[in-house]
Amino acid sequence: MLENIQVPEGMNPEILEHLMNPQNYGKLDAPSGVGVAVDEKSGEYVIFYVQTDGKIIDDLRFATNGCQDTVVVGSMFTQMIKGDAIEYAQASIQKLNDKLSGASAQQQICADMVLSAFIAAMQNYENLQNGKTEEMHVLKMKESCENESDI
Amino acid sequence: MNQIYKQKHELWLAIAFTSFAINDEKIKSKLYDFSQIAFRHMKWISSELLLAGENYNYDREMQLCKKESLFELIEDLKIKVEAIQNHYPHTRLGSRCRSDDAYLLEYLTSLLGNEQNNHPITAFNRECIYEEKNLSKEQIDALTLFLFEESYKEYELVLVYAYMQARTDDVLQFSVFEDLIAESHFHLKSFGNMMAKLGILALPRELHEMSYVIHDLEKFVRNGIAEEEAAKEMCRELSSKIKDEELSKFFDFINEQESYHIALMQRLLETDISNEAAMTNLDFDEFWSGVDI
């Protein structure tokens, strides 16, 4: 499945489908973990909800006020890891990062925000399992879309 | 009451996007007027909710009806309008909403009574062809991305400004929000109609509360100004990329409107925007206590 990932560059039917019908977009009512990645400079964020038993990602959702690249990457990534093992999801992050190495700086920042939000959600799950009280786990991004001139 | 707000929000979108999907200018225009009435219902319902000490959100569960004939779209819209009727409260406002909807239902029924009104719907066919204009693939791609980006942003702005307008006691802020909401409605309509022409009409994605529960109005306005600048740049790029006089003029026109939005937002910065406590229900000190990566 990872082989099928396409960086959202140019328009093709698959990208158009993700734009018209983003997958796994929204919220979960009773998630096991909630994570946010936020770009404080631009105010853009991605919030991720996961439902997991610690082994399998049973369900997940994401939402963002970011650009369409963020939406497309979020839609693709969630589709890719839903129903799979956490180990697979972790490996997917690395593979997706590798795939995006040739993408524009802005696309890499957008993808990074999606992946960071997922990592934050998993961190929140782990923290809650360890008895920590935390509504959601927040990661602040170092790179900002606002620095890019090709927005 | 929050449930009726949610249903009204969904109905506003259903009427507006049915209007965008229809090619017949007369029917399109009439339905768009009805969508604006539905939006005013939303505004009044939100005021009553806040007066009663209740709250509301922008959650929604609707799917866009994607049919291939006008009659199928109208039939679906009729069902949605009928479904809300028993949920209106027995108040003066509830009575007003029922009366407006009854008139809309009569209009929809009259459309269905004349077979000549039944035209094919091309708004969802994904053909990505813009009327008779000879746009290259690259130009269509740029236009497509712009329309998805900006239709979401305009929807977001309509709802965010409406949320803030409902919570301010400052007359100048109220007035600026009113203007910005009207402007974003116009842009949403323009972009929605263009998406329908391209066959890519889709609902803007749902707003998360992090987008509209504003904890720092000044920062929000400053970010908004930066976004307007980015939108202006996108308009400029699109206008120069699309070698079509009519479309280029349109994007230059939108670009100039964005300039005035910035002026309106700068007026907000001149008001007392330190009183943002009423605009938040989240504990943001706790919220931002994350870890840098």
C-alpha cells in the first residue's frame, strides 16, 4: 500500500478524490489519544484522534485549518494506517518522510504537521496509559508555512 | 436547541450548494436567496441560544447530494426541508422559520410540476472543463487547487466571523464582522459556482472548534490579514497564469476585494480587542503546554 502513495503534486483523479472527499476527516467521540501539531506563527494546526488498544489502530480521524496539501496528506496517511498495527504506522511515518524528500518545502512542512499530530496522539495515549492527566498532547512546529514564498 | 442549530447549518449548506449545482440562472438565484434566509435563521437561532445561556457548535453530519438531474436534487432538498419542520421551537422565531420553509417547499414543488425545469446536472461529473474556455491542463489544475483552498477558507470565515459577531457587544466590531460575513458569502458563492462549472463541486470540510473558538482576537486578526495577503497573492498568480481575459479580470476583482478586507480587519485592531474572554471556552494555558519538537 505504501508504494501507492503519491505526493500531491499536480492534479490527478486520486488527488481530486481526496480533495472532494477527504477520508477520515472529523472527530472521534471517545478517542484513546488526541494529539495536536500547531504552527504558532501562522495559527495552522492539525488535530488527530486515535482509537487503539495499544496494538492496532482501530479508528482515527484528523481535522485541520491548513491548506489542501495538508488535507490530502492527512487523508492518504489515515487511509493507509487505519486498521493496521501501530508498528506499521510508525514504519509508515518514516517511509512517507522518505517519499516526501523530493517534494516542495511547503509540502514537507504540511506532511510533517500531519505526522507530528499523529505522533502527539500516540504520545497522549501512552501518557494516559501511564496515569498522566492530559486532555491532549500538543507539539509545536519549528518550521512554518509562513516562511515559504510559494504558498 | 443546539440540535436545531446543527440542522439549520446543514440546511443552509444544502440549499446553497443545490443552488451552485444548478445551471438555470433563475432557479440558481432564487435558491441562493433562500439559502441566505436560512443563514439568517442560523444567526437568530444562535442569538436565542446564547441568550438562554446555551452554546452551539459547527459540527455537522451531512453528505452533499450528488445527483445527475435537477429534479433529483430538488426532491432531495424537499426531504431535507420537510425533515426539519417538527424540530423548530414553538416561539416567534420557530414560527418565522416554518413560514419561510413552507414558502420554499411550495417553490420546490412548483419546480417539480414543470418537466421543462428538469435539466442535467454536471456539477459533480469531474470533467474539469471550464465552459468553452480553452484552458490548459496546468491552468485547470491551478484553478482547481485555488477553488478548493479558497472555498474552504470562505466557509471558515463566514462561520468564524458569525461566531465572533454573536459574542461581541462592540458596535464597530459587530459592523465589521457583518461586512466580512457578507463579503465571504459572495466569495463562497462565486467559487462554488465555478467549482460546479468544472464539475468538482464539493462541500467545504467541517470546521473544528479550534478554528472558531478564538482565544486571542488580536492574533487571530493578524493571522487573518496574513491569510488575506496570501489569498491576494494566489489571485495575482492565478490571474497571470490563466490566459483568459474574463477570468483574469475576475481574479483581479477578487484581489482588490481582499485588499479592502484587510482594511476592515485593520479597523478591528483599532477596537478594544482585549475583551476576548467571552470568546473562548477552552483553557488555553493548559492547552498550549505542549513540548517543542
